[in-house]
Amino acid sequence: MSLLIKNARVITAVDDYHADVYCERDRITAIGQDLKMEADQVIDAKGMYLFPGGIDPHTHLDMPFGGTVSADDFETGTRAAAFGGTTTLIDFAIQTKGQSTLAALETWHAKADGKTAIDYGFHMIVTDMEDQRLHEMRQLADAGVTSYKMFMAYPGVLYVDDGTIFRAMRKAGEDGTVVCMHAENGIVIDEIVKRALAEGKTAPKYHALTRPTRMEAEGVHRAIAIAETANVPVYIVHLSCSDALEQVTTARNRGVHAFAETCPQYLFLDYTYYEKEGFEGAKYVMTPALRDKWNQDKLWRGLQFGDLCSISTDHCPFCFKDQKVLGIDSFAKIPNGAPGVENRMALVYNGGVVQGRISLNKYVQLTSTAAAKMFGLFPKKGTIAVGSDADLVVFDPNRTETISVDNPCTHHMNVDYNTYEGFQVQGFPQVVISKGKIIVKDNTYLGNKGDGSFVKRGLYNGLP
Ligand code: URP
Ligand code: ZN
Ligand code: ZN
């Protein structure tokens, strides 16, 4: 199987040039001017950008959470990702308390194997880490799971105490792996939530009003301090606000290997979404919560100057009618999370490049290359180079779409609302290629269930 992409403007995190790109089977094998190779399929990409496929390092597919299960499984979620120009995602396997992390990994392999449209990896969510289990962490790394997530939030569910965090971090550092942290002080937040409920404050907006930005900042500070002591790189997930970002910036200025991602919801949405009529605000109940709008400029500045290194989605969809409604009487029972995996590439292009906040190179860096480098996928993924996987997006910078649950070009996620309903975007994926195969063209899915496979990731490899 061969594919020749002609006349593309090739954009990587560092390059910008016009060329033809030739792919054989799953790899890029030649890049040059006016290539004369015969190919099974030819795409004329004149007037288009050619980006490396998007990498979303933070999704929750088929995840039991909040008394239900996230609405996209590995089939629907990865297909929706593909429609949006994402060709690799890193999801989360979850260790239940007392369980072997290796057994947890098997469970998640069984959920994903043979179902995905695109390649995927797993981080391991650690919920306990007794000394007798520490050796498993090396085995996980050997199996290609080279990063962990731990939660300072959600006491009684996914929360781990500081001792567990330190133990796991120290071993992760020795093994050359990375620790991702959900950094919020869940213990204090739970107290604030209890008081709010006792006062009869049950509406969705109280989800945000009980989760102060200071408690995110405290979690970020503590996570970085513990990681520094344990000598492990730490990656703060879904960073939402200026208070928390300041902690990352301060640590980085001291030379600590502290990294952070943010997500489109924190760049484009704000607290006022919780004040929508009736129970509508439940659609935006996610953790951390949406913040006051002024935080958005600070996050963009963090992205521009490198203290925020990548943009993931934290895609964790729950249907409004059947699932969010679990919290109709109490915001504390609304399943936390929102959909977004399909819309990230277009939203960030529009809000970043079109609106003049970031360059094309930075766009690629934030949506693909940084995650590839951080999580041991580079240069197999995250760039356009001879020898790299032929994961590519032919991107039309002039196509406009209005994101909507009702727009068949912008919503393939298995959920009954779109977080970015009504957002107009300029710039949209026209053709999506995964390992040399065209899987989406002109809004038609041409792939098959099971095209994607598990990718064993490498160890942490220095600064992204
Ligand atoms: O609300 C969210 N973010 N749900 C997914 C779980 C998590 O904390 O990442
Ligand atoms: Zn989280
Ligand atoms: Zn998450």
C-alpha cells in the first residue's frame, strides 16, 4: 500500500516548506520536491497544510466513573478523534484498590484491543502502591506504559495520599517514567462541598463555587514539591487557571522538570456556562471546574511562552439526558467530565492560529509534538519525517464549520450534546491518514474498527 501526497505545505513543530510526501505501508519513506513515485493513491494537497496527526494525551474512554461509564468506548471515541484530526490518543487504565496494576492493564487492553480507529497508549492510574507492588512499575514500563496518573482529588474514589504519591513517584523516577497529576486539594474541597450541600446549594454552578482556584494551586505546588524530592518529571494534567499556572512557572524557573497541559474547555469556556438556565450547567461539570474568563489570557500566555507545554482534551463524555441527570438533586452527583476529543484540533487552530495567538509551528507543537516527546512516542509520532509513522492530516485552512451536535461534520462522539455548541471555526481537517491509510476523507469514514493498535511507549527522554 502506498500513498503520495502532492503539493503540500508541510508544517511540523519546526519546519514549514512545500513538498510531496510519500508513504509506504505505515511509514513515511520519502519527502521531496516533485516526487515521481508511482503510488496506489494520490492526494493533491495544493492550498492545504500537512500536519502530523494530532496526539491527545488525555482521554477517558469506557471509563467507570461517577456511578456510570463514560459514553464513548474505544470504538466510538477513537473514530470521533479521527474525524477531528487526532491519530493517536493516550487513555487511562485504572488500578482498583488492592489490584495488581498488571491485571488492570489487561482489563484495559481487553476494552480497546481490536476496536480502535487510531493508535493508542495507556497511562496507568494508580490508586494504591504498597511496597510489595512497586516492582510492577518496571514491568509496566517494559510493557510500554511509561507514565502514571495519580489524583489528589476525589477522596474515597481515585484519591491517593501524599505518602503513596511519594512512593510511586520515587520508583517512577528510578525507572525513567513520568507522573501525571490531577492536582487539586480534594480533602479541603470535600469539606466545602459538604457545607454547600448542607446549606441547600445543589445547582450545577456550586460545582465550580466549591472548588477554589487556590486549591488547584495548592495541589500543583504540592505535586511539584513531592516530585522534585522524588526526582521524577511531573506533568500536571488539565491545568485550568492562573493561580495554578503561577506554581508551574515558579518551579520551572528554578529548573524543576515540571510540565503542564491545559485543555480547550479552559481556553474557550468560563464560569458563566454554569449559570445557563435550568440544569444546562451540568453539561460543563468537569474537574477542575471552568474558571472566570480572565484566566484564559493567562493560559494562552502560558502556552505562548512554554510553561504550558501541550493541549489535551480530558475527553470524558456523559450524556446529558441519561447520565448528567444523576445529579439533578445535587451537583456532587453529576458525573464529572465533558466531551471534546473530536473538536480539539479545529478549536485550537481557530483560537490559536487564526486569532493570531500562536504560530503554525507552535500549533503542531501543542497538539502533537510535545505530547509525543513527553510520553515516549517521538519521532515515531508527532512529526513528519522519513521513518516516522504516516499519521498525517491534510488540513484546509479556509474551511469553516459551526460546531454542533447536529452538524455531521463536527460531531461523531457518542454523546447527546457538544461542549462547544455554536462555536464557529475556520480551518478543518480534510483528509486524515493513520499509518498510511486514509481513514477520513471529506467527512466520510474510510477506516475499519481495529485499524489502530496499542503503541508501546518509550521512557522519558529529557525536555520536550
Ligand atoms: O471531570 C473530569 N476531568 N473527569 C475526568 C476525570 C479526571 O479528573 O480527569
Ligand atoms: Zn483529572
Ligand atoms: Zn482526565
